[in-house]
Amino acid sequence: MSGRTFRAILPVSFGDVDYARILYYPRLFHFCHVTMERFFDEAVGVSYAKVLSERKIGFPTVHTEADYRRPMPYGLTLQ
């Protein structure tokens, strides 16, 4: 994995959008966490659940913020 960028493909589903039909802001942070879990599975080769339960290592979120540059509407695929 060294020197490469990890990417996950996540579709914006109907349940992810608000009344304006754009990504509901808490879902963005959920997508970030889903991508991190996939990183452990696909790039590291160990599930995030095992890292937490067996290796007793955690990665607590200390601070988050987001600036939206453009809408993420229903039907979009995030990459």
C-alpha cells in the first residue's frame, strides 16, 4: 500500500439524502468511517473489528469538520 492512495466507491442512496435530495451532512462522516473500515479490510488485510477487539487498538475521532464544495445528490457515486 505504500505510496498509493486508497479509494472506496460509495453510492449515495435514497436513505442518505435529505428533503432537498442532497447528502444529509451526518452521512458524510458515516461515509468517511465506512471508507476507513474498508481500508483496514482491503489494504491492511485485517478487519477493523479485529483491530478493536483483538489488538485493542482504537482510533477515536478528536475533531471533524467539513466544507461542502458542491451538492452530493441521490444517485451520485462517490469515489
